[in-house]
Amino acid sequence: SAGARVVRRVTQTRPSMDAATLLGSGKVEELRARVQAENVEAVIFDQELTPTQLRNLQRRLDVKVLDRTQLILDIFASRARTSEGQLQVELAQLNYLLPRLTGRGTQMSRLGGGIGTRGPGETQLETDRRRIGSRIAKLKAEIERVRATRGVQRSQRQAVPLSTISLV
């Protein structure tokens, strides 16, 4: 549904999940070898990954790694038609992305931040979090505005004495 072609399916049975990568280290190395040999562009997990697992797997596999939630959000984003639907999908994607922002920390800090240009300043990660937070607030307000408009339109439709017919 997302437009990707499945090249291979890999499963692993374990008594418990690895906290760092979900898979065992041997299975990760096996997967890495297959990714390189078959020129794979992305690896999709049929399970939700924690932000740490996602980051560790991307580093070790050196390709884009998606989990089930991210794949579902991508499918919803490609199929959302109404303005409210598009806003809701973007809001869900940003809420999903927020705890998964990584890296680009102190090496990307704005030097000279603060009064008297002392201190490391604001890191890129902090800037991204702040921007995403403000975008989330705007999206929530926009969704409420769209819902209010829809409610007014619904009440105006119901006020007009027209017969409603449904064909199934």
C-alpha cells in the first residue's frame, strides 16, 4: 500500500527482545549483510520500535528503518484527501517524530547564545523541538477551526427542510 516492493522477509524467534535493537546482534549482522548484498533501500519492522532501537538499527544497517506506526502514518498521509484529514495526519506524524529527534546536538549549537555571548547557545535539537512544538499547537488550533466550520455547515444543512436520500 505504501508503494514499496518487498524483497525479502526475515523473522526471528527469541525468548526476550533486545532493548538496544529488538533483534539479537547476530540477526542484525545477518540483516546488514542482506541489505548490502541486495541493495535494499529501507527495512520495515512489523512492530513498534522505541526511539533508541530505531536510532541503533539505522546506524548499524546504514539504511532507512521504518516501524509499523511510521509506515501506517505514511500510508495515511498519501491517502488523506480532506483538509482536516491532512491536518490530522500531519499532527500524528509530528507527535510520532518529536521523541525520535536525534543528534545534531552541541556541534550544531549556535555559538554566542545568551547575554554577553557566553554559553553554548541553543542546540539544533532544541530548535527543532521548539519548532515542532509550535507547529503542533498551530495544527491543533487549525483542526479545531475546521471542526467548528463543519459544525456550522452541518447545522445549516439540517435547518433547511430538504429530504435526504441515501443509496447503498
